Amino acid sequence: MKLKLIGSLLLLACLGAQAQQKVIPLYPGAAPGSESWNWNEAESENNAFNTKVVYNVTRPSLSVFLPDSAIATGTAVVICPGGGFHTLSINSEGYDVAKWLNKQGVACFVLKYRLAHSLTNDPVKELMSKMSQKDFPKQVAPIIPLAVADSRTALAYVREHAAEYHVSPKRIGIMGFSAGGTLAGAAAFNYTAANKPDFDAPIYAYVPPELLSQIPDDAPPMFIAAATDDQLGLAPHSVELYSKWLASKHSAELHMYQKGGHGFGMRKQNLPTDNWIERFNDWLELNGLLKPVDPKIKSVKERNEQWEAYHKQWEDAFHKDWANMGRYKADNDKIKASAPNPKSVVYMGDSITDFWLNRDSTFWSGKPYYNRGISGQTTTQMLVRFREDVIDLKPGAVVILAGVNDIAQNNGPIAIEDIFGNIQSMALLAKAANIKVVICSVLPAYAFPWRPGMEPAQKVIQLNSMLKAFADAQKMVYVDYHRAMADERKGLPKNLAADGVHPTLEGYRIMGPLVEKGIAEALK
């Protein structure tokens, strides 16, 4: 498989949600219309909603979540959490949504908009008490225009700063939940060029009739989702909004779930509503919003398809040629047909050796070096192909760098002693064939992006200790990459390995002189 493909797959494996990068005040000073508000924003975690909420917002802000630049689509969305205009369900309907969408390459801006004043430190209890009162809609009515103004300002801010956040000014949408859905719904009416949403997603939205006006001719496409059993009785609001979009011949998609209740957000209830965001992702894809603006960037869908194709290819090869004996057969035949070179060196290894050839081609140029690395392989597979890929080539020396994939359990659990035994067997086979042996330490590894939770650092150190003792006893050369490259975690720093496992060019340029010194010593 090509290096470029492997690299993109590894990138996909280790791409995670980006941390909140910064918080942007929406206004330079006090928000217009609430200049006299002097209470302080606060958070509540122990409440009847059983989730973290923010309350008493007086100075609106945007929390910025940007995707990894390698998958950035150029699409952005302002996310408006809900909470009855008294609280914001900041995780389930805000940050968690942003993190999920970041993984699809979407830039996210979580909006904290102005809320009604809570007088206690239990805003949820206050809200529930007020919601039981018949005049609750009148109580929140003065807050809604302020919150809507905040959402429009947020859209305008993102469009004005599109270049700064590497998003397209023509791909800026809004989504909101419950009360936040009110803001998303309102954004689809009476907009200007600066604050027009390019797409709109009200989720179990509260949409009072006074917010609905004539639908503009260039109204944005709309994604709507809600549950029939919404405890607040808001399901008809979503149906009405969809019906209006349908009647006006504008693009819309409605998902009305049988169960899920109000406020399902990113909660897991083992119901179909758990997957609403995947349907939203499908809708974004259908509308071309997940195709990266930059043609050099592959979308997450393309990467997934690439991974599936690779995995099928890998599965087929695994069953037909488990040790991948055919990978270097043609090259080996050419070498065997030529005269042996006592100064030639075979590098036997896994992806760290395999990738080295392309990542630092100058290291290999003009030298009698043969790269026999195969990505993903364990020492057991290398031992199976060792005769064909090393001994039969009759090199002067062999460099063995192996073991990290065994520790990652690529082919299932294996004891450290058995990993050592496989490397020991390769070394002794080479020695018996009068091939000088250079045994390399396993590179530092703090974590594996493709197999989380393995905690490999100490296992690597244990294996290296065994390898060094064996090399010393057999008077073989031992090259200690680990000591030269490990950071304080006993892993690889980012400048030496972006994913913590596979060396960067800088990493390989540390390894090169070390191994060549070892080869020179072995060939003396």
C-alpha cells in the first residue's frame, strides 16, 4: 500500500475533537439593550437536568472549536444551546455537538446568548417553577429579541472573520436546540446579507408565531428534528416550520422520532434519537457542505471509504498471504540474480522502516541499502519472511527494528518474552548465515492512536532491556533509539512523531546517524 494512503489512514485514526481554542466576546462592551444588567454569569452542575448548564449570561460570547486542518471542509455553524431562555445546556447541546462536528471537518462556534436573570444558584429549579405558570411565555418574551439579536450578531461575526477561521463566507449556518432552536428558526427570517445563514437546523425548536413572517425567496435549506413525545408539546412547531418550507418550495428535511422526549441533544438513551446528528451529517453531505473547499483536502467520508477499501484489501491479503511474502518478491529476485555485496544492508521492520524510504529518500540514495519494512507487521510475520527477505539476499548486515506492533497487539495478545524470542530467532538465523546483526531498540511510545488504552511505554522499556542484554551477550551491535528520542513521558515528542509513533523527517534524521554508526561497527 502506498505511503500517502497509510499516512492519511493514520491521520484519520488519530484525529480527535479539538479542544475549545478561544472564547470571543460578541460585543466590545455591554450588549445593546441590556447595559444595566450587572449580575454575573455562572454554571450549575447539580441540577434536575443532570447536565452542566450556564446561566445569568449578560455578556454574550462565542466559544470557538476548529477542526483539524487536514480535514477542514470550510463549513461553519453557530450552535445555540437551549434551556428555556434561563439556562444553556452547554455540553449536550453545545460543546459535545461542536466536538462531534469537528470530527467531520466543520468549524463550530458555540453561542452563549443573553438569558433571563436567575435569582438563586439553582436556575433549573427556578425555570421549572416558572414553566408551570400560564404566563411563562410572557415572562420570557422580553428576552427573546435580545437572544435573537445575539444569534444574528454571531452569524455576522463568523462571516466577517471567515478568512481568519479558514471557512467559506458562503457556508455559514446556524443550529439550535429548544430555546436555541428559536434563534435558529428566527435566523431564517428577516436577515441581511451579513447575518444570513447559509443553512439552518432548528432541533426540537420553540417557534412562537410572532417570529414567523414571510419566507424569503432565498431562504436557506433547513434540517429539522424533534420527538413526537416531546414533554413540552413542541413537536407541532417543527412540523409547522417544515410545512411552511415545503409550501414555499424551499429545501427541507424533517425527522420526527416516535420517542426521545424533549432535550435529547447528545444524550445517549438507546433510542433512534441517539443518531439524529448522524442524519444531520448525512444532510450536510447531501447539500455539499462536507466537501472540502480546498481541493487538496480529502473529506472525512472519502477517508472513511479509503479506510474501508484498505481494510478489505488487508483482510484479503491477511488470509491469502499472511506474512506478505509477495511484497518484495520481484525486488528480491533481481538482487539474488546479481553478485552479493558484502557491504549491503537489509533493513527489516514494520511501518517505521517502511515509511522511512519515502519520508527521507536522501538517506537511502546511492547506498547499498534494501528496505524490507512492511507496515503493520508483527515480529511473528517478520520471522516467517526472514529467509526470503533477508538471508537469501546475502547482505553484509541486517538491521532489525521490530516489536511495536506486537505490543499494540495487532495480531492479538502476545507476551513480551515471545516478542523477544521472535527477534532473537531472526538475529540468530542471520548470525548462522554469516550476516552481521544490528538490533535496534523499539522507539518510545506513550500511546497508540489506532489502539487506545494500551499504555505501551513500560512494555517498550522492558523489551528493550531484554534486547540489549541479548545483543551484548551475542556481541551484536545494539542501537539505542529510545534513549536518543524519548521525552519525559517515555514517548515520542510531536516534533519527532506527529502521531506519537511514526517518525517525522526530524525523527528519521536522528535515527539515521545512529544506525549508520551501528552498521559501520558491525561490518568492521
